[in-house]
Amino acid sequence: MKIPFGNLKMHYQQVKNEIDDAIWRVLSAGWYILGEEGEAFEDEFSRYCGVSYGVGVGSGTEALHLALVAAGVKTGDEVITVPNTAIPTISAISFAGAVPVLVDIDPDTYTMDPGKVEAVITNKTKAIIPVHLYGQCADMNPIINVARKYKLTVIEDACQAHGALYKGQRAGSLGDLACFSFYPSKNLGAFGDGGMVVTNNKELANRLRMLRNYGQEKRYHHKIKGFNSRLDEMQAAILRIKLKHLNAWNRIRTEKAGLYFKLLNEFPDVIMPIEMSYAKHVYHLFVIRHKKRNELQNFLMNNGIETLIHYPVPVHLQESYQDLGYKCDEFSITEGSAETILSLPLYPEIEDDGIRYIAEKIKEFVTLKA
Ligand SMILES: Cc1ncc(COP(=O)(O)O)c(C=O)c1O
């Protein structure tokens, strides 16, 4: 059997007719940037998240970058986040001119350890970016409490958490601003790059609208210095269609995750994801741990199963971020997990038989190594 890590071709086939119609509608309308589709999608997605405003931008990275700039983060400011994240969380902070300050993660959730935040706050700290990694929200209440105490802006990195819940509230509605990616493989993915910042703050939303469009409020009248980062009409039209299926797809992901749990729970050597009592996980990624991870990954690959590691090199050990001055061993939870984590294939289209085959092969490996 051959099991790829994802299958976007199959994913498209599920909604082909609706998507093709939407693309045709945009092509025929002859309006491709900042139009009706984008506005409708901003409205629909922000409502889905339970917030008032959405500003469509070019990618998740740009959503984070612009959110930081909109929040007033400037050169020399410090922004607290985690070393176990996709590198764009950090790129956005750097490109806003700020310094990323890292705190280690919680070993059960792989998200920011709220207990470690207060100790790294200085008078330069302006914002905190908790990352809702793998589809589960960070433990937001204690993070927000610290942020309120020191008057810091909270920006959710919700790029992996479309539809996830924290204490019944949607990811995106928890911080002052929240950033989403619509990279094709996300739970809600475009057919190209795309992103959005959502917020309840009208002033921030207005500033973001200018920032993404050369700083202009009115054409050719540039109120502030801005960029070009816009979600185009084609992607917005596609995303409007896919948004209608998001809850159903997330439910299927949860069911598939349930099958993994049922089949793999009996092996103590395989550490399974933990869904916290505060959370509704949407399983963007299904991440297990095993102490012989590299051997397991090779074994699965030799049996036709594609797996990935999210992420093999923590931020502070990346060549590009040596200037932050962190040392090896500084974030022991992140480093320990980077050596043992393995993301198994999980997407709405994967067959249950595929999951059974993966579990069988993992069982074979575990028995071999016992
Ligand atoms: C946690 C996280 N933050 C930020 C991003 C950046 O999103 P994009 O690839 O759309 O720029 C991603 C996506 O890869 C991500 O997973």
C-alpha cells in the first residue's frame, strides 16, 4: 500500500463542481483583487471565528507580520513566542523589526507553557504570540491574564487551528488579533497562498486594511506606510466554498484521529496526542512520539507510508536565528520533542483501511524493537 502524507487532488475532487463554478464566476466578473468575493469571505470567516472583522491578506506569514505592525510593534520591541513552531511565526516578528523572545512549551500539548511567560517580560515586551499548534489551542486564559497585567497585545497564531475550540470559543476569538493561513494543506486551504487577520477591534481592522493596500484609505491617498498583501478574489471564492465544508471535514479528521487512538493506544512506547479538557482539537496534524523516531520513520517509508516531522529543528537551533543568542539545551521540552515527534498521515480523504495499515506497520515496528 502507498499512503501519501496528504492528497490535495482527492480533496479537490470532493468539491470540484462547486469550486469550478466559483472560479468561473470570478473569471467572468473580471475583477480579481479586493472585490465582492474577498469582502464576503472576510465577513463569513470572521463570523465563523466569532469575531467582528476579517482582513484578507497574502499568507499566514503576512497576516502575522501585518498584525504586529498594526498593533504598533516596532524596531527593538520584544515579542514572546515559542521555539516549537513553523519558522514564519518568527520571520514575521523579525520582519516587523522586533526581537523574538522564546519560552518553552508544555510537554503534553506542544504549545506555549503559560507558566514560563511572566519571567521573560521586560519593558521592551509588546506582544505575545501563542501558537495553536497541530490543531489544538494553547492554554489561553493564563496567557491572556499575564498579557493584561503588563498591557501586552495577544496575537494568536491560528494558522493550524481553523475551527478549533478553547473552552467553547473558537480559535481566532481569544486574543486581540488572530492570524490564519490558507496554505493549501491547512484544514481550510486555498489553491495557492492566502491568509487573514481577524479581530474585534475596528481601529486595528481599519489599519490592517490600509497596511495590506499600500497604506491607502482612498485610492492614491496614502495615510500610512503600507505594503501589498491581499487575498485575491479567486482564492476568496474558493475559500468561501470550502468554508461551508470545514466543520464536516474537521469532524472527519476527529473520527480518523479516533481510529488511530483506538488502534495505537495499546502500545506504551508510542506516545499519543493529548486532547486537553479545555480543547476541541481539529487534528491539522496527528503527531505521535517514539524514542526511536528516525528508525520508525524509515520503517514506515520502506512500507510506503509517508510521514513528516513538525518540526525537526527548533527555532533557536536554526542557522538563521543564531543571532538570538540561545544555546542548545535551553528549551529542553522543545528539543526533546523535536527528536521524537512524528506526524502521521491524517486528512479527510484518507481511508480507514489506510489508517489500519499504518497502525499495523507501527505495531510491527514496536514488536520488532521490544
Ligand atoms: C503555525 C504557523 N504559523 C505561520 C504559518 C505561515 O503561514 P503561510 O505559509 O500561509 O505563510 C504557518 C503555515 O505554514 C504555520 O503552520
